[in-house]
Amino acid sequence: MTNKILIISYTFPPMSGVGGRRWAKLSHAMCELGQEVHVFCAKPEAGETSYWDVHPSVIVNRFPKKYPQILNRVPIRFLEKIGYRLSLFILKFFTKGNYYDRGIFWEKYFEKIGAYMHQNEIRNLIVTGGPFSLLYNAAKLKTRHPEIKYIADIRDEWGANEFYGFGLLGEKRKRVELKRLKFTLQHADRVLVPYPYMKEKYSPQSRNSGNNLSILPHGVDDIFFRNLRQVPKHKEIVLVNFGSIHSGQEAAMTDLASVLVCVQVHIQFYTNEKKYESIFSTANTIPNRVTYNNPVNEKKVSEILNDSDASLLFIPSHFKDSITTKFMEIIASRTPIVAIGTEGEASTFIVKNRLGIFIPYSNISSGIMNLKTELDNLDYNNNFDTKLFHFSNQAEQILNIIKAI
């Protein structure tokens, strides 16, 4: 049976943001299963490109962003700083909740979305956030049109200080956001979260004590999956790290730079950022021990992982319980993980499943010094089941949820 499904994702290819990846992939998988998929998203900037493709049968509709784009970057010039402060002042005047939420001016669009669903006889609505205002406005649409089957996908923790500027808000605005979160949890037919800790945290506020909550982990493209990998032979240990580098890691990077002088370890960053480059330069570890490279597409990521000794991940405290997309891509490729950071569910997951090595922030020097021995002795678990992370299987899970609502 063919379902008609409408997905609302603020970011969607060819927009470059990683926020569009999850549902670009899942919409593709649902189309492959014979579903009719419609998408509402924001308009990309001129010339903007994405690493992810959209299935040719997906029907894409785009709204203007309406959000001041100057707030999406750090102002440098004097006029930029003036424009930044003026935009913030205006947003604070016109909003009650999170003025860093890029979807705050999309509320009126939900009337058009409701009409579009009625006109095209669509009853299934999936909304992903952040921006979290989209989830809240969809919940209000659901109350006006109870015939809609509404699935809310909360990709990052709504209400955590580390995400989407929440920690910069005053207490009154925080209360508004938390009230909107509870409203969404109460009115969505099903709420998807990627991590067990989020399900546990949201359950008390949800309908029927969390019975409408399900875990949908971050998925992985088929190009990454391998049953086994050949261990590369390098004179030095090659560690690779892909994507954005977490802020607030100065102390850890300083410790890492200091020990790299003493060991045969080479770290290759693939990122648009040159964050912490000065720390490694000061320690004279660039380019012999650390190199910065431009980002690469998924096919190339898979190839680089296959030719590395391990993948390096950093786990700051606010991600200590999060098994992110990076984890899944590495695991699917059967590449060992070397994780540095805060102990939590993520580090336990790595060690318990024999998928790599965990080094606490306090033990960076000794951990890197002993890294070769630890990797040589690692009894890597090539039998770890990755079926839950295939987009095709996840798409089937979503279709079963829709059927059960």
C-alpha cells in the first residue's frame, strides 16, 4: 500500500547543513519502498550545494527562510556587528521563546501546509527539529486537524543549554520553550528520538508516560557497510576525524599536541574549520603529526576510513550520552574508534561492544602513549549487528509506526 507522506525539514538538500541529511536519506529510502513523499523546507542560498542527493520522485516545496542570516555567522566587521545586534534586538521584541530558532517566522506557513495536505489528500506528517518551533507549530496544526497522523522527530535535545542557543536565553524564555516542548510531546501521535537518554528524559512529560516515544537512531548510508576490513599497514598510527570540531576543547587539544611530539601518531582532520590549529602549530606538530584537509563526500569518507588505523572522536560532556551519526558511519565500516572525552553512555557503548578504545580527558597523555599497544590488543567485534542503522530498515520502521497510529 502506498502512503502519502509529508516531511517538514527546515534544512534539505541542496542546503549544505547536516540537519537535512537524516530525512534526505530516509525520504529516499521511503521512495524506494514505493511511498509518495512530499517535503517542505527552506530555500537554499544561491550556489549552495550539499553532499546528499534527493530522490527524483520526492516532491519538494520551499519557503523563504525569513530568519536574519547575519545571525548564522560570527560578525567580524564593524557594520556586521551592528547588524547582528540590531537583528537580535528586533527578534527579542517580536518573540517570546528562543530567538535563535531559525523557524520562528514560519508559523503562518503551517496554514498553507494544512491546506496543501487537504488538497493532496495527505494524512501523514513528519516534522524534524531543530528548529524546534516547527515541531510546536505542527502540534498546533494537529489539534486543528485531528485526522492528521503526526510524527515529531527531535534530532537534538530540546531544552539543553548546549543546543540552539538555549543556554543564552533568560529564564522566562526558557520556560516558554519547555512549555512548547511539553505541548508537542502531548499532542504528537509518535515522537522519535535518536538516543535512549532522550526517551527517558521526555517520558514523564509525554502522553501515556512515554508510550508514544520511539528511538530512531542515526542511520548510515549503504556505502559504509562492510562485514570485514583489512587492517592497513602504516609506519605510524593514522587517525582520522571528519566534520565539525567541538568547541571548548582547548585543554584537551593542548594535552594532545604535547604528547604527539613523542609518538608515531598522525591525525588527519577533514573539516571546513581550522579550529585549534594554533595549538598544534605552537607544539610543532603540523604537518608531521597533524594535518587539516577539506571535507570530502561520503564515498571518499568511506575510502579514507578503510585506509586508516582508527577514527578519532571527541566526546564533550553534553554529548557523553549521544551515539551520533559519526559513530554509526565508523562502526558500519568496521573501523576501530579512538574516543577522547567524557565518560557516559557513548564511551560505555564503545567499550562494551568492543568497537574501540576510550581515553578520558584526564588520561590523554598516557592513552596516546599506549595507543599502539591498545589497538594491537583490541579484540574488535566484527559481529556487531548494524541492521538497525540501515536507512532501508529505518524507513520500514517508520511505515510500521504510521500504520499503527
